[in-house]
Amino acid sequence: MANNEDIHHISFDNKDIFLIGTAHISKASAETVRKFISEEKPDSVCIELCQSRFQSITDPDKWKNMDIITIIKQKKALLLLVNLILSAFQKRLARQLGLNPGQEMIEAIQAAKENNINLVLADRDIQITFTRIWKKLGFFGKFKLFFMLILSIFSKEDISEEEIERLKSEDVLTAALNDLAISFPRLKNTLIDERDQYLAEKIRNAPGGKIIAVVGAGHIPGIKKEIYKDHDLNSLTYIPKSAAWIKWILWAIPIAIILIVISTFRVSTPSGINQVSQWLIWNGSLAALGTVMAAAHPLSILTAFLAAPITSLNPLLAAGWFAGIVEAIVRKPKVEDFENLGNITTFGDFFRNRVTKILLVVALANLGSSVGTFIGGAKVIQIFIDTVFS
């Protein structure tokens, strides 16, 4: 077994470290993992999972205690939707190939448990990875990412041959965000390189003299390079605060819109009324359109329409939050909706489940409101110029 080309041996600091590079769509990889751990009986087994993904695998009932309204208020709706989209991608792939998602990780967990071996969750928390990616994107980059994620829900249910081939050497997280990495090459550092460093540091510091690490084959070269270096986990998990100038801009834009409207009213009341009308129509209509696309309740649609023109003038608020809370109150999720979150795989599932429908209401209402803000703002400026300079 030790001669298996997927197993890489590293001697470092009086430790024997074995990296098992798994192909996430291979039954042979899962079998290799269990057999090698059982034969070698290491002191620690490291797996390429964070706590939240570990819970998803080992505790299918974790969704039952979720409070969807609290998630919206804590501004975590988009993050939860992203997690569910990635989970659906993985489950569609597994179903298409007749495999259990994350089977090699499950085998590693079970083998460690059966042999009383210390288990180390070696990957960085997925929420931290996404947040660090989000922080590095500019406004239009965030908009593009948001749009790509929403579109992925509406994409075909089968996984392409190209994606399947990519998963032979990449983990699901990297493969699912491959288009993002192509669109934003600088994010490769956050999505892949930083995780290689984090994995390497957790593996090299795992308890005991013999360590087995189960990771996606695509991480092997990076880990082998980084494992001889010291890495500060605090810096790799630090969430940078937004620059002060960004906050100023977020407030400056709505203030400028208000001042432009006031200035227009002083010159021409009809033009000022036209500005207000354009702002209300574009913001409200496109936010409402987003909720319609999410098949929201009429009250949620009305809420999005009324809230968007106001929330667009306050960076601390978002129309989707209000629409989502109304949707959660009017169409309160049932226990079975939470129970079935782990079984969502298709486009239809996202709309049949009340929890994911609420998340879609939040996301699509915010997307519509963002587009409406740009168009409505452009109309306000155009009317001002026409009025003052004509």
C-alpha cells in the first residue's frame, strides 16, 4: 500500500507524514483511505474538512435548530445560500456517478474512530474562505460573484464531463468556484494557496509521530511545498476590516443622490418629482422583480418594492432582509423543510423548500435593488443635467 502513487511520504521534524491524495469522485480513493489508516494505525488522521463541513457529513440533523430570521438579521443569508449551492453541486455529482458525497472523508473519520486515532480537522473554515474572498472583491466583482452564484442554481442539473475531469484533481470547493478563479485570477491565493498553507500547518502540528492526512489530490503539491515553512494561522483566518474610504463612499453616494434631487427641486419642481419617481420605480420594481423570480409571497414582493428605494439610501440596510423576514413570517418553514436542507440537489428543490426559498428572496431582492440603484441613480443624474444645463 505504501507504494501507492496517491500516497506521499514526508519525513519532517521527527515525524512521518503520509499525504493521501484523493480523487473526490473515485471509489478506489475511499477504499485506499480506510485500508491505509487501518494498516498504519497513525497517531493522528488529518482530513480536509472544517468544523462546519464536518458537521454536515456527521450530523445530518444539524439544520433542525436553525433560526432563519436570525440568520437574515445577522447578514448570513447569502453565506448559507452559497453553502447550500455548493452542497447541491456535490450531491448532483455524487448521484450522477453513483457515489456518496465526501465518501473518502467519511471513510477516514470512521477508520480513525474504529482504531481510536486522534482526528484533526485540518481545513480552514469555509466561512472564513468566502469572507476573505468577498473582502478582496470590488463592488463590480462582488456583483459578478453574486450573479454567478444565483445563476448556478438555474443551471442544468447534470454535471459536465469537464467538471467531472476537474474533480479528479481538485476538491469540490475549488472545482465549484473554478469559474470564479478564472474570472478573478488574484483570488487563487485565497481559494487555494492560503488553504494549502493552512492545511500544511495543521498537518505538521498534528499530535504524534506518525500522521496520515487525507486531502484532495490538487492540494498535494502545495502542501509538500508549504509543510517545511512556519505559517501563522491567525493571519490566515483574519478577516480584514473594510477600508475607511469605502465606508465614506457607501455613504457619499446616497447623500449625493439626495442633494442632487434637492438641487433639482429648487430649479424645477416637476423635474424633481420626476427624479423621485424614477428612483422609486427602478429601485422598487427591480427589487420586486427579484422576489417574483424567487416565487415569493405577494406580501414579500410588496415589501421589497416599498423597502428598496429607502434601503438603497442606507448602506446599513438591504431590501432583501425585509422581504426575507416577511417571507419567513408569512410562509413559516416547517420542520421538514429544515430536515430536508441536506437533501437539496436540484433547481426545483430550492423553490420547493421554504428555507431556501427565503434565502432566494433575500438574495434576488438585493440583486434587483442593486441594479435598480444604478439605473435609478443614473436617471436622477440625467434629469439633473437636463434640467440645470439645458
